[in-house]
Amino acid sequence: MYQQKPDITSYTHFLGSEAFGTGSPDSGTSAACPVAAGCVAALRSSPKSGPGTVTPVQMIGTLQQTARNVPGQTGWNGDYGFGIIDPVAAATKLGL
């Protein structure tokens, strides 16, 4: 397995299911993974960036290169990977 995990991170801590109580935000990977997956699905929905056009390696590379760094971050780190997913920047880089 690739040693630099996570690859990228995604937003979490938004009010959703309130599974942890009224007014408590959803958090953690169970909230962040669907956000990241939705971003990738949106990018993949274009014929210009579908699986037959942009390989998985190219897609993750684009997501890593366009991820937003958190303050003080330079390159990969164990908390945020290459940064926070930025689907608009990734779409722009892919020519969408």
C-alpha cells in the first residue's frame, strides 16, 4: 500500500444526520468520504474526464496537485495528505 496516506482530505463537521445528538455535526471519515466521492463522481461525469479519457492515476494526480493547502502546509503531511480537495480547481485543470 502507498505509504503517504491520506491522499487528500475533504470537508466534514457539517450539520447533517445529527447522529451524535441534536445540533451535533457529522464528522470523521464517514462524513468526509461521501463528499470526496461525490466530487470525483462529478468530475468523472464529463466525457472529457471519464475513465476512458483520464486514467485513475491521472485523476488522483490532478486531485493531489489542485488540493488546497492548509495554513503552514508545504507538500504532503499525515493530517491532510496533499491538502483539501478542490473540485473546481481540479475541473479547471482537466479542462472542464
